Amino acid sequence: MKAMIASLALVLVATTSGCAGRQVEVTTGPEPAADVSIRFTNNLTQAVNLYVASGGTDVFLKQVSSNSVENVPVRGITAGATVTLRARTVDGTRTYTRDNISLAANYEWRVP
């Protein structure tokens, strides 16, 4: 009888330790490098917000300071994709647009 109780206790301990939760560490991997980028020259006296539109959705890329040049990566768009580029002044009074652009590895755009 004692042997049976001991065996039952051993089985109980073995099954409960096997079912115990495990600690899992979840991390994100490194962000993939962008296939394309825009070398954007802002010759205006105020900053502009730069957008790319693909499939009818505008995606904000970056705010570019006045009188500056920036290399802006475009993530999620593959090289050769046809998109629309928009640069809108921060006060919203002017918008510059380039339609049907085929993005390449380093597309150049200047405003104005």
C-alpha cells in the first residue's frame, strides 16, 4: 500500500511539473532596410511634411527642415513601385505633388 501511494505521488509530481508554464521571451528582429529612398531637397523657408501615397493611402515619411537636404528611406515600398509623392508645408498652405513616380534606390526630388 505504501509503495502504491509513493508511486502515485511520484506520478503526480512528474505530471504537474511537466505542465508548469514556461517563461517565453518575445522580441522583434531588426527592422529590414528600405529598398528605396528619396533624396529630398527643401528649398523653402519653412519645414515640410513628406508623404508617399501607394494604393490611395498617404503614409507620412518625415518632416524635413527648411533649406535642407535629407535622404529619407521609404519602408514597405519595393523598388520600381509607382507612387505619388507629396510635400506639404507645416502650415498647410502649400502642397507639392509628383504623380506616377517609379521609385528607385535613391530618387531625387526638390521643392520648389
